[in-house]
Amino acid sequence: MKWVYLSGGVGGARLLRGLSEVLGPEHLTVIVNTGDDFDHWGLRICPDLDTVMYNLAGLSHDERGWGLARESFEALDMVRRYGGATWFALGDRDLATHLMRTEALRGGESLTAVTRRLYRALGIAHQVLPMCDARVATTMHTVDGRALPFQRWFVQEQCAPALRGIRLEGHPEPHLEVLQALRAADAVVIGPSNPYVSIDPILQVPETRAAVFSRAVFAVSPIVAGQAVKGPLATMIEQLAGTKASAGAIARHYAGEGGQQLAGLVVERGDEAEAARLGQGVPIIGAATVMRSHQDSVSLARTCLEAFSKWGHS
């Protein structure tokens, strides 16, 4: 089978690392959220693309979840001495990624092209595609009336301002390779990413959403026992959907207004009953979904593919 994987954030990248070991490049294509992208220190930062890249290259800081292992922050310390912005921590080796990307973009290279070049330089054979080449931005609309760029809300304000809505700014159009990959796929997998800020930006591109849901779509829940494995998702579900955070709420979210249905959902063991009750008939399987090690990622990847293959042929 040919699979397309939708990814964003740390959880999505960790499962992807396992999937990439189980599936060769000819069987797996990845589409990554770019709604988090922004400019900082005059450089174009693409957090989700870089988190995926560092994970696939075996260079990521596993405990922190973002950035490079064995990183130093001397440039950040010098910026602090100059009185510059230090709320977003860029490591010294990580800076090389942003410098190379920014130079290429200013020279007229597309984000898709420079992403491919950077990934290949780190020995990554799988095809990884930004969701679009256009500059887009996820904006967080807070209950106190502010419109904050995602990274300002997430990093600088530590997710504290309560939300009343989220909007993707810009005019995203999918790269032809994104649509080609989806049309050639047997199935689409949505990783255990935050649906609001990591997956929704991908699906808010009308052509992409239509192509995704023309396939069998499977997902892995990022909610475990009513809590997010990492980040503010549980609170976001309560604020934006007006319901308790649960694996079933994830299934309902992806159905959305278009009436699309997931072909299957993998949840943490113990969450099956509630997920089945709220999941609008979506097939449910329980597994160990919390990935504390690389082997956990590989094991979950194998479990997911076995279940998805079974459901896809049932």
C-alpha cells in the first residue's frame, strides 16, 4: 500500500519516525503543516518541518521534543546581551537550517524545493512536502480580543490566553506534488498531532481536504485518558468545541461539517469505550500510544499499520 501521513508537532514527528522504519520511501509520503511558520531574527522559521526533519535524521532532542540534540545556545545568549528578542530559543546548529532556508527563499527557491534539498542533505530518503509554498499563518483569536500569531501565543504567552477561535491567514494552494501524492495513496494517516493547529491548517486548503477524504483516512488520538500527551490540546478542546477532551472528541472533530468519516482511530488502551460512544461509529482499536522511546514509536507504527490495513480491506 501507499500511505500519506499528515504531520505537525512533536507527537506527529515521533510516530513518523517509527513509520519511516516500517515503510520504505516508495510507500510513504509526508505532508507537513506550515501554519506555524514565522520570521524571527530576520530568518524564516518552519518549526514543524524542522521537527520532522530532525526526527527522521535521528538528530532530534528526544526529551525536549524540539530542536537538535547536543545543542548549544551561545548565539541566543549574545542576542540577550544586545537586548534582542529571546522568547523563541534558536540553537546554534539549528541556526544553520534557518540561514540556508532563508537564503534559498530570498533567491527565489520554493519552500518545497529547499525542503527537499535540506532533507536530502541529512540523508532522508522519504518524500516530505510542505502543505503549500505560500506564506500562511495560524492566528489565535483570544477571548480578550487579541489576534496573536501562533508562536506568540504558544511560546511567548505559554498558551495562557483563552481562545475563542483560530484562523489560517493567507492564500494557501497545495503544491502539485501534494495532490499527486494524495491521489496515488491507498490511505491517509493523521498523526497524534494537535488537530486545531497542526492538522486543520493542512485540511483548510479545500483541494487538499477533498483529496484527503477521497481516500480511507485513519488517525491516532493525541488525547490519553482525557489529557493531552503534550501541549494545550485538552484545554483547547474545552474552549473551542465546548466539550470534554477525549479520544471520541478527536473522531468528531475530523468529521467536521462536511460529514467525512474516519475509517479508523487508534486510541490509548482504556479509552476504547468512550471513544466508541462518542466517535460516531468510527472503528476503534486500543494500543500503547504514548511514545517514550524510539522503540515505542516503531511498535505503535506497526500496530497502526496492521489495524489500518485490516480496516482498509474490511
